[in-house]
Amino acid sequence: MKRAFAALAATVVGALLAPVPAYADPIRDSMWHLRSLDVAEAHKRTDGRGVTVAVVAGGVDATHPDLAGAVQPAIGPSGPVDPGGRGTAMAGLVAGRGHGSGGADGVAGIAPGASVLPVIAENTDEHIRGIETAAQRGASVICVGLALPATAPLAQAVAAAGRAGSVVVLADGADYQADPALLVAAPLPRESAAPALDARPGLVAAPGEQITSTNTGGGYRIDAGAVAAAGVLCGAAALVRAAHHALPPAEITHRVGQTLGSNRRLDLVAALTRTVPLLNPPSPSPSPSATTAPSSAAAEARAPVRREKRGVLGWLVVLPVLAVIGGIVWYSVRGVRRGSTGPT
């Protein structure tokens, strides 16, 4: 009995003295897309600071601890905030800032330095108007996260947003009209091979399976499909815009497209750092010699005419002067001769 008690005591003491493993937040650990995209390396270039990302959805729950300080006042009618949770999930994927010491717990966004502008929309028409409103408010990236039907009003809204300086991100799932300002997210599985994607302009494969993010009411959710991929792609677009803020939307989407991996897989670090020739490079300014040569030649061609004119005018002035001087000299010489021949 004494031996059994001693063994139990030793086991308890050993357990108390054993090293405690480091605490790992299960929410943060579940965000596999952060490791897949090497977001830590991307943040060495930028965290998205200075970029506004409009989230066009049912709203964003700005009271979520992981979104503290990241959400601007919403645009749209008041009412229940994001009852479906889609807008809050996209906001977390884009600009989640975590909570706890150093923000190490909870959801971390791909662009935690970015600011989220919620634009309230429920149906298709409201989403299209939401794109227009977000562009007018100066959003750098407009995240819709739905596969909206390909219609003329949608194409017009996307084109207008591009002219206003916004990149638009939609979820794949329907035909769409390509636009230089448009990126379309297709979901990339976590482990299995992704289905082959076509080469439609703007189509990007982004992580879209078992994606953990923020949810309305302060909790968390796991999403899959093109909507989840769209939230991830929005965060990536925000980083690229922050790193290359002087480029217009067409050059941002071009940069993302030119740095894709196999099967159109998003390569975030390459999109941020790789040298990519511009889609529309500025026209070279004319060289000084090219601009001055014609005028110089023309000046030289006109110069003899000007010299000839100056010569004629000069003689017209000089001849009378010489005649006057000659008359004065002749008169003086004549007077001297008369004086020398007079009476003594």
C-alpha cells in the first residue's frame, strides 16, 4: 500500500513539474491559408495600411473583438447587422486584427492594416449599386464575394469603378464579362488537387476550403467555396494595392495575373515583390534633340534671309552718311586751298 501511494505521489509531482507546452490558439492555428500564402513574408513588404476595402454585403459586425478599430461606419439603411454573417467573415479575412496579447489570438486578416468600409446590400441590384457607391467613396478594393449574374449593369458598374480607381473582386460561379479592374476568385482546396481552371482574364485560384473567419455576434465560422476564396483574394488585392499604390486598377490585376502559379494559383509574395512589366507603359517623352532639331534647322534656313535684309537696310543708312561726310571733307579742302592762294 505504501509503495502504491508513493508511486501515485511521484506521478502527481512529476506532472506538476513537467514543462507546460506553449499555448496555441486553435482559431489562429486553423487559418491554413495564412501559411499557404506565406502572409508573414508578405507583411515584410506591407500590411495594407492606407487601403480602404469596401465589403458589399449585409453589413459587418464592428463589435467583434478581432475587428476592433478596423471597421468604418456602414453605408446603407440601418437594421440588423449582417444577420447572415457573410460580410463579417469577409471583413475578418481582409483586416482581422486578432485579440489578446499582441493580437496573437483569433482571426488575423491578410491585410490587417487596411480599413473596412461596409456597404449594405441584400439583392443583386443593391450589390451593383453598392459597387458604384463604394467606388464613389474612394475604396481601393471592392469586395463583393458573390457570383453575381453577368448583366450589362454589373459590367457598367465594374468599368466605372475601375475608372474611379477601384479593383473589384467577385466570386466565381457564373459567366462574367472580363474587365481590366476585375478579379474573380475560384476556390482552391486545402489538400486535394484543384480542378483545372480555364484561362478567363481575371480568374484567380485562392484558398477556399475550411476557411476560418469572424462571425456576427463575436464568434467564428468556417466557410468553403468561392465566397471564402473571394474574401482571401480581397485581402491579397489590398496588400498589392498598398505595395503599389501608384498603379491604376488595371495594372494591379495585371500584376496579380502575371505572377500566378500553376493552374492560376495565387502567389501573394510574387505579386508584391516580382518585377512585372507594365501593361500600359507610359509613352517615352521626345528627346531634346528631336524637339529642337526642326526649329534649329528652320532658324538656320531663315538666317540668310534675315542677314540679307539686314545688309540692304544697312547700306541704305550708311550711304547717306558717307555722302554727308564726303561733302564736309570736300568743302574743308576747298576752303584751305583758297586760303593758300589769297593776297599776302
